[in-house]
Amino acid sequence: MDDVQYAISSGYRVAVTEAGEAWLWRLTTPAGRDAGGFAPDEASAKRCAAFAAFTLSALERAAARRV
């Protein structure tokens, strides 16, 4: 099992690993938080990780705003 690792421009790191009949994706934020899950194929795993990165980034921006 080889990990496919890449970085997203916003500083997030993604690792995608084949795990039997599914693919495991794991996202690490610049702050060191981790998120992950399973997907049916490699392309879906990459999309899930990208969506998670976008969502976590938006939540961090919203938390940083002062009302």
C-alpha cells in the first residue's frame, strides 16, 4: 500500500491510501488538526479531502471573524 500524498495550496496536507476495497483519505490542517474518511475509489477520496479542506478552511475563517 503506497500513500499518495500531496499538499493543497492553502497549506493543507492530504494522504490517500488504498485500504482493501476502499480508499482512505486523511487531511491535516496547517494547525495540525486531522480529518479523514473512506471513499470507494481514489478519485472520490481526493474529492472528499478537497471538500473537507474547503469546509474546514471556511469554518476557521468564520471563527476568526469578530462580530
